[in-house]
Amino acid sequence: MKLNNLDMDLLNSVAGMHGIPKGAVNIRRDGEAVIRQSSSNIILSSLTGNKPGLKVEIKPGTRNETVHVPVILTQPGFQDKVYNTFIVGEDADATIIAGCGIHNNSHASSRHDGIHEIIIRRGARLKYIEKHYGEGGEKAQNILNPTTIITVEKGAVAELEMVQIKGVDDTIRSTKAYVHEKGNLKIVERLLTQGEQRAESDIEIYIEGDGGAAQVLSRSVAQENSYQLFRAALIGKTACLGHVECDAIIMDNARIKSIPELMAEDAEAVLTHEAAIGKIAGEQLIKLMSLGLTEKEAVDAILEGFLK
């Protein structure tokens, strides 16, 4: 199947793709894999059993390789559910670029539920990037519900960048992670909601091994009548380090609720959190407007910089 201009625009928005990249890639459109290719070090295959989905295996010792696995929905009112398993082999160093883009011009709801299991083997390093984006008619409903289960094995390092760009009307983002001895996990979440949109983020991290570390950094902007709920729980079961930081800008009639949770089950666990919700500072606007920007341009510039 060929990809049209609409497909490519969505792929560029969520995965930065201007064409079909070299190396390992899987593009899923409206419930089907339209392009799938493996590389010498990254093997892509269908999941066995009754669950639709993809298995990505990155061979041990792989270095500086990227696999693209974006999903796009273009049929009005399409409902999609997929299960993906990613296995990063021992001592590998790789990047996974995922994400989902929805184009929905109907009055119906388009929905994608992605259930991902990520296993980072001993000594491996992973950068995982997932962006969500929706567009279409004013009465269209774009729904995205990602579920991620992560295991960081001994000495492994993982960084997850989870971004909601715009146009997602309803989302429940569930992440559960297990960090083992001397493992390190960093989750960075950036989120924008507008209109009547609702977004819930639920992150739960179990630091199970000595010397393990986990960090959650959330930055969000809620505009108009939108609602956000952010919950991040760190459970330190041994000598470990953990930190949660939530920083949000609230505008118009929006509502934001932030719930950081720390649970230490060992006297050597060191867990901390910071949370701040507030409006754009007036002096920031005045400074930018003094440089010739309109008020709207100044607000846009502040928000763009905040969400980077």
C-alpha cells in the first residue's frame, strides 16, 4: 500500500518522518501494517496468538540504531487496539520512535489503544519517544489511551519521552515500571490540553534493586475548559533514589490536579517530589511584548519554550 500526503503529514507530526527511513520500520495505518522492514540488528515480527500487534527485538550489542513504529488513523470513527512488545538486548544502545496521529473528519469517535511492554536487558540503553496528535472536524472525538509496562534490568538505562502535542480529546495514560539493581529510568512527559479535553496520567514506578534510580518530569499546559489529572507514585523497596517533578501552567477556566506519591519501604530509600501549578507571569509577557511581540505571540512563545 502507498502512503498519501495525509499519511505523511501525520507521520511527520508524530515521528518526524519526511519519507520512509532506512533501517527497521513498521507503519501501522487503520489497523494494518502497511510497511514493515527489519534490519540486520533489529527484527520486527507479528505477535503470536490472538492479540494483534508487533514484536521488536533489538539484538545484544547493537549500537546507535533507530526503529520507527508509528501508528496513524485516517478512517473516520476507526477503533484500533494493538499490543506491542519491545525487547532491547544486553548491552545494546538504541532508539525507538513510536507515536500515534489521528485524522478524523467525522462526528464519530476515533480511538487508538496501544498496550506496550518494554524490556531493557542488562547493561542496555534505550531512548523511547512517543508523540500523540489529533486533527479533524470540530465535532470529531480523538481518543488515545497508551498503556506501557517497563522492566529495566540490572545496570540498564531507559529514557522515555511522552508528548501530547494537541488535538487529543480524551486520554488515559497508564505507565507501570520496574527498576532493578543499578538500573536507571527517566520519564519526561509534556502535555497540552485545550477546549473540553481531558487528560489523565497515571505513573507507577517500583524501584526494586539496590542502587536503582527513577525520575519523573512532567510539564503541562491546560487551556480553556480542559482538565488534567497527574498522578505519579514512586515505591522505593530498597536502597534507591527517586524524584517526581510536576510543573504546570493553567489558563482560562482549566483545571489541573497533581498527586505525587512517595512510598519508602526501606530506610535507605531517598524519594523526593516537587509540584507547581500557576499562570504565566505578567513580567514575562511584558518583557516579550516590549520586544515587539503581540500578546498572543508572547503567550505562544512562552508556552512553546515551556513545553520543550
